[in-house]
Amino acid sequence: MAPERESLRDRTPTGATAASRPRTTRLDQPLPRRRRFLPEYDPEAFGRLSERIARFLGTGRFIVWMTVAIILWVVWNVFAPSGLRFDEYPFIFLTLMLSLQASYAAPLILLAQNRQDDRDRVNLEQDRKQNERSIADTEYLTREIAALRIGLGEVATRDWIRSELQDMVKEMEERHNGHRHDPVVFPAERSRGRDADDR
């Protein structure tokens, strides 16, 4: 039992011996790149290529060229001399080529659709954020306009001043008609000459 305990103590570093032992990997340096046996490719470039192919597969031009190629294939293998025919009836090689084309076209179209869905999701998120900002700006402007209306309710408007002046004119006319002597509304201006009070 004692030798086994001593061997375990020697294996497990403790205290200063653990700190002084150098590490095999340094944390201040990046790890070396791992070797990969599979070929590496740029997913963005591959996605753009798949979108270009899917966009071409969904056009009328592709259908026309595909139809022309199939017609030429069938005509050549039916009417050409037997030594030059490469796909006799029932055109097994043509069926294989069409199956191969379909097996590659379907994943490419799905990949293009997934990329389009990702773009649509990002655009929808940006539109949602823009709508939220627009709603917040509209609410802010609404509050400001309401505050301005409340503030303008306490300000003397032109119509109010006009009505007040009309009331004052009527009151002055009533006073003028009630008294024989003319009241002085505005005092006469003093002469512009020098007066004793100005000294």
C-alpha cells in the first residue's frame, strides 16, 4: 500500500512543482492549424455559385437548351450509323445523366433558398427595428406637439388680443359718450426745447 501511495504522489503535481512545470501549450499564442483531410472551400463563394446556378435553372433559357439537348441526343442515337451511336434505345445513359443533373440541382436550389431565407430574415429584422425607431420617433413628436399645444393654450393669441382691444375701444366710447368733456387718452407731448426740469 505504501509504494502505491508514493507513486500517486509523484504523479500528481502539487504546490510549487505544478507551477514550475512548463506547459505544452501557451495561452498567448494561437494554436497551429489542424490538418484536414477534406478539401477546404469558401462557403460564401460556394453559396454565390449555387445561387447563380439555381437562378439559371429557373429560367426559360435552361428549359429550351435542355429540350434541344435531349432532342439532339435522341435523334443522334436513333438515326446515326450504328458505329457512332453511344446510347442505344431505351437511352439508359440519357436517363442516368438526367438523374445526375436532378440530384445536383435539388440541393443547389435548396442551398440558394436557404441563403435567400437568411437574407429575408435579416431584412425583416432590420425592418422591424426601423419600424420600432419610427414608432418611438412618432410618439416623441406626438408628446412634443401635445406639450406645445398645452403651452400655447396659456399664450395670448391674436384673436384674444383683438377681442380685448375691441372691448377697450367700446368701453372708451361709452365713457366718452357719458361725459361732456373729452378725456385725454394720450397726454400731449412736451416741447422738444430744453426745460428747466431737464437741468
